[in-house]
Amino acid sequence: MVTTTHTTTHAARTEGEAALDRIAWLRLSSVTLPLATPISDAKVFTGRQKPMTEVAFLFVELATEQGYEGIGFSYSKRAGGPGQFAHAEEIAETLVGEDPSDIGKIWTKLVWAGASVGRSGLATQAIAAFDVALWDLKAKRAGLPLAKLLGAHRDSVRCYNTSGGFLHAPTEQVLDNADASLASGIGGIKLKVGHPDRKYDLARLTAVREHVGDEVPLMVDANQQWDRPTAQRMGRAMEEHHLVWIEEPLDAYDTRGHAALAASLDTPVATGEMLASVAEHVELIRHDAADIIQPDAPRIGGITQFLKLAALAEHHQLQLAPHFAMEIHLHLAAAYPIEPWVEHFDWLEPLFNEHLEIRDGRMHVSSRPGLGFTLSEQARAWTVATHEAGTRP
């Protein structure tokens, strides 16, 4: 695929003059990322889903009249990718001519452009890609990494690996994966649980804890596959391993069940990744249903919505551990006042020309402006559909 290099030019302005600008052009790309190995968690072992073989991404690239550019993305696993792209295609023209600095205004305009499908789920996940691109553009315009634009509390964030601990992997492979993760500089290990055989989960967890030692931060994730009694029993049985958290022990919308579990266990309870709006997270927080909140910016509508939720979470003194999309969440976690965690997945690395620096158990914010990423030739090769609006300057 041939890539055209565009020269970025920024209009000069006199001292004291406001730097107003307009969105001139945007491109949507639907990209299908294949996974090297089919992925299975508890939802597969309980028969609710098939193994995951690919991830669908919606990329938005923006350019302004003054020559500034931004890139953002959203994603969907197993289903929904074509739907996100279709919704984004319908509302894309709404952005052309808007001042890219008016991000909150634009978010509201995009919501109303598709108001009949609501303010959560697929619609807001499509909007998220536009929103992330606008924040990337704004930070690039300021010449700052996004974390610095938001007001960073730290230049690096604790990180843990998830991709090596899925249920389809035999225990010996999980141990090898943990060794590789720790050797690469990742700080913690998350293990998938929720297997129909509870003894299998406990034996696997014991093997991992004995292998990595007591000092390595260790988390487990049941992917919503336990009922309340099972979650209570498993939570108690796992407390001897001094876990950082138990993730999604119950259905994502069982706020009362999560609240009761969080109150009864010494191990913190983490949840929130499957919720698709700030309003749904408000219910989680109102019921004291989590010690650690795990929002996903692409799922709740982008960075604009994430910042609203982060302010509420801080007010309630909650820990933060955003789900997936470390390329976005590193910046948001770095700007959160209470020491957070970021989830490491290497799945997305082929999509970008740049990579994150990880060492000493932490993921480091780069000095590159914006999110700090550009799309790779591989991402272009995996593109299955595109749509453009406006005229590229």
C-alpha cells in the first residue's frame, strides 16, 4: 500500500490573537486485527461465547484548516465492529467545520446526531473514536503528551499483564508467560479464572503464586461468570494468596451483589469494564460496588466522558485500573491523583509505528505529543473499509 506523506503547516498569527481553527477533513477506517491464537476466558468455558480470533477497530483521523492532525480509535471484540463503523459513517459529516477545541460541544452534537439509538453502547463507542482523535489533536497542537495536557500526577504508571493468563493456556504455559512478562519489565500478573471446575481455578492460582513468589502483584478475573454464592466461596478461598483484586466476580450490572461481596472480603473487588456509559458507572459507585473501578474510555464514549467519571471516582477515593487500550489509558491513568494501574496487552502493537516503554514494573509516558502514535503500514493492510468527509488541506 502506498502512503502519501502530508506536510503539516500551521498558519501564523499575531501576538495576542486567538488560535481558532476548523476541522477540514476526516477519515474513518475499519481495521480487523487477527489474533495469533484463539483466546478463551470464562465466558467461553461456560458456553456463552466462542473463542476470540480477531478484534475490530474503528480509527478516526482528523485534519484541520491550519494543518493540525489527530488520531483516535475505538474497538469491538467478537461482534459490533461493522456496526460501530456504520454509525460513525452516518455522523461523520457533523464534525466538518467545527472548531476542534470545542470537544465537549462536539461530543454532545455527535450524541444528538444519533439520539434515537441512545447514549450508551455501540453509539457512544463510535463517538469515542472521534473524541479520542480530538484530544490527540488538542495535545499535539499544544506540543504536549496528552497526560501533560490533562495535568499529569506521574510520568509512569504501574502495569500488569493480562494476555498471558487466559484460560485456554495450560498452566505451564501461563508460568512461562508470567516469567516473560516480568522479565520484560511488567510489574504484575493477572490470571483468568471462572472455569466451571473451581478446583482447577484454585490449583492454577496456587501454581502461579508459588511460581512468581509473594512479592509479585497478582490479580484474578472471573469475567462475570460466578453467581453470588460461588463468588463468596471463591473469594474466601483466594484470600490466602493476597491478591491485588478479584475482577468481575459477578454480572457487570449486579451492583448489589458486588457491594455485598466487596464488604465481606479482605481482597478488593474490581469491576466496570463492561459498562457502556458514565451513568452506569454512577450506579456502581453509588452502591459502593467496587474498591477499584475499571472504566474503558472507548466503551463509555471517549476521553471526555472518562474525565467526568475519573473526577467522580476520585471524589469517592476509588482506585483506578482502566481496561484494555493502554495506548489511551496510560495518559488518563497518569493524570489520575490516586496511584492507578494500567493493563498491558501486546495485541495492538502491530497497529502502530511506535511502542510504549516498560521497565521496573511501570509503563512510561513518552515525550511524543498527543497519544504519541501513528498508524503502521500493517494497520493499513488490515483495513477493510474507509470513509472520508470534507477536504484534506
